[in-house]
Amino acid sequence: MHTDAPSPPSTAHLMRGADYRESLRRLRPVVYVDGRRIESVADEPALQPGINALAVTYDFAHDPALAPLMLARQGTRALPVNRMLHVDESAGDLLNKLEAVRILCQETGCAQRYLAHDALGALAQVCARIADADGSNELRARFAAYLEHVQAADLALGIAMTDAKGDRSKRPHEQANPDTYVHIVERNARGIVVSGTKAIVTGAPYMHELLIMPGRAMGPADAEFAVCCAVPIDAAGLTIVSRPAGRPGDKVEHGAPLFSRRYGQATAVVLLDRVFVPWERVFVAGEWQHAGHLTHSYATHHRHSCIAARAGFGDLLIGAGALMCEANGLDIASNASLREPMVELIKITEGFYACGVAASVYGARDEFSGSFMPEPVFANIGKLLLATQIYDMHRLAHEVSGGLIVALPGPDEDHNPATAATLAEVLRANPAVPYDKRIEVARFVEDLTASYQGGWYSVISLHGGGSPAAMKQEIWRRYPVGNKVELVERLLERGVLADEQRSITANRQPGRCCDQGCSTPGQALMVPLPEPGRRR
């Protein structure tokens, strides 16, 4: 048991969902959705599903049963903070974050706010590395002050990492239009001025601040593109061009449920036109040598979180598939044609989640910052599994649910005097399950797997946190192939060549070689779930 787990606190410093909505009304960002300028983000119907999802991350922190999981204590600070803003200090923290994200995404499909957790963890590491290289603690103090600001105000922090990129065959400094990457255009005594474009920024319209981060490793000629800084969402010169969140415009009559009308995610292109950033909010400004480490560190944290997010989505498919079988009048336990795909769906979901657990257990303390990092091979394998198997998850949900999920008449027919009674009679399958309950589940499965929103879940699962090619590259880069070569050469009694130029044995990874493994005695463990052995 994690003895340092915060009990439900005096939460005056922690916002509730309603407080979060009200805080958005005090901001005046420049936001466009479908060609319209949005006057009030908090009251814009096209963005409500995304705002609803973020609000859950605030409200769950006030749930007495969930607070031990949704809150964390940063170092020696007296008051707990939202776990989505916590910098991990133990393998137990990594496990707690994993479970918290899964529970949040069981409720919302995608809670989005965990990106802030991932970026803050990566930024803690790179600031410590730069400070160590410079022999100064100024950057450490700057990050610590910003972290305290974000945690104390309980902010929603958006992550602007992916650049527009322009010609993919060219490096940032070679682009014909330099604004395809965010870069520094001016420096002065007060701060820096940045311009450029960030694409695919999750939840941008309804965040309080954006953390601008480099999206790739840089070379010396790219120094001005190696920039990381925090920018208020309504900073002068910042424009957000966003998609709607979820399916807010879809017709839903008579209160018929539609999951993605309630919860969704906006993604946006963020345009920066000479945005001024004071030095106290600047963390990387030309230190190109550290851009790659920041990118890789964030990717590892984020892929670890994505594992939990898609496991929560998998839980929705498993539950809906089982309900659909029941509504169809079929017993899974006695029907192998249903049981086998259901077990396959469970295997996929819990299989990649187990990689997240392994990445947590084998997580290691960063030598510069002291924060904890998920083990990168397990994190990347878990993310690669979910990225490539998300389509199988959809297929399996379709297999156990049947074609009715896309063949049902629209919800208006449920209230049409000429058709409603007949439909309710002939489309009922299990006598114990009313027609309206059967079609509720069918439309839920359609919404998550066979709609525009279903396609969106597939694409963000495939490319969110990097493409499968990037994960494969990282797995190969970090996997200890050299250890396996040494093992076989020893068994063959060939000896091991000590040639440092021999690439096949260059990658070694000590640490998985003893009974204790990477667990340190006394290390904080995962907090107990609200109900032992069960999730929300």
C-alpha cells in the first residue's frame, strides 16, 4: 500500500468541473471552428464534448473513492495535486498514473489531460540535464516555479509538439517557409519572440496554457527551432484553428444517447505570429543538443499513458460486446463463436496494458532530475501493440455484435407512431431485454467503432504519440540485443568479442538480471483500487 497516498483533502486549490468551465470564460483565446470565430469556448456547442471530458479529470479528484488514485503529493509539498499534473517520483507513481488514466478513459473514451503529465515529466528531465551541463541551477528553479504554478492553479495544459513540418525530406532550417516549424525570431532582455505552426494539438481550444515543445531532434543549424516554452492560451499573436470535439452536431432526438456527443476531443492547428514569451516561461532556447532527448522522453511517457487510455477504451468495447450478446439472446459461456472473439478482445486489451504495468515496474529514476521514467522498451511495445491492434479490437466488437449496429433505423423511428410499435416488437431478441435497451447498446457500439468517431479512435490510436515506425525504431534502439548475443555465444562456448565497433553487441541493458530487478526496497507501491480487484 502506498502510505503516502493523499486522503481526500481540503480541496480549495483543486478545481471541480464547474470551476474549470468558469475559468475558461475568463480567457479570450482566438479560436476558429468550421470557419467561425468562437466568442466563448466554454459555451460553444461544438466544443462541449471535449470540455466535458476534461471536466471529468477535475471531478474525479473530488470523488472520495477515487481521490487516492486521482491525486498525488509532489515531493514534500503539503497539499496534493491532480495526478495529471504530477511528476512521477517512483514506480508506484507510474502504476497509479496508468490506472488513473484507464479509469478516466473508461468514462470519457479519451481524457486528454494526461498529455500534461507526460510533458511535465519529460521537461523535468531535460531542464535538469541542461542545468547540469551549464553548471547552474537557474533552469531547475525556473521549471520548479512553473510546475508549482501549474499544480497550484490546477491548470489544463495543452501540449503543442508536432510541427507542420513542411517538406518532410528537409530539416527545419532548410524549409522554404520557416513557419512550418516553431522557431525563435527575436531575443531580448525580457524574453523571446516565437513564430511558426504546431499541428495536431490535442484539446487546444479549452486549455489554459500551451506548452510549446520541439517535435524532433535538432542539429546545430536548427538551433533557433529548438525551443520549449509555456504560452497562455490567449497570448497575443496566437490563433487556434480547431475541429469540433466528438460529434456535437449529429442529430439526436428525444434524448437518445450518443457517447461521442457527450465526450470527444478537439484537435487544432496552432498558429504563432511573433508571440512574446518572458524568460521565466522559457525552458529551451537554442540548446539543440537536448531537443532529441526531450522528444524521446516525452514520447516514452506519452506512449505509457496511451496504453492506459486505450485500455479504458477496450473496457468499453468488452462491456458493450458482452451486453450486445446478451441483448441478442445469446450466452457467451456456451457459444464458442462468441466466446473466442470476446477472449481475443480481452487478450488484446490486457496484453498491451500488461506492457504498461511492466514499463512501470521496471521504471527507473532519471539520474539528473530524480523523477521516474517508464521503461522505454515495454512502453513502446505496449503502444505498438495497441496501435496495430486497434482495428482488430473494432473487428472483434463487430463480430460479437452483429450487423444490426449499422442497420438499425434512425432514432426518430423509435417515436414514429407508424413504425415504433412494430419495430419494438420484431427487433426484440432476448425476452428479458427490452427493445430500447438492445438498440441503445447497438448504437453505442456503432458510435465507438463504425462512425466518424470510430475512425477517429483508430487514427489517434495508430498515430498518437508517434507512428508505428517511430516505435519500432525506438524498440530496436533500446532493446538489449547485445545481451542476447552474449548469452548465445556463451552457450556456444565461443566467447564474446569485446570489439566496441561490433554493432550487434553494442546495445546492452543491465538491470534485468537479479531476483530484485529494478524495485528498490521501500519504494512506494500502487494505491488500492476503490473496490479491491475491480475498476470503476
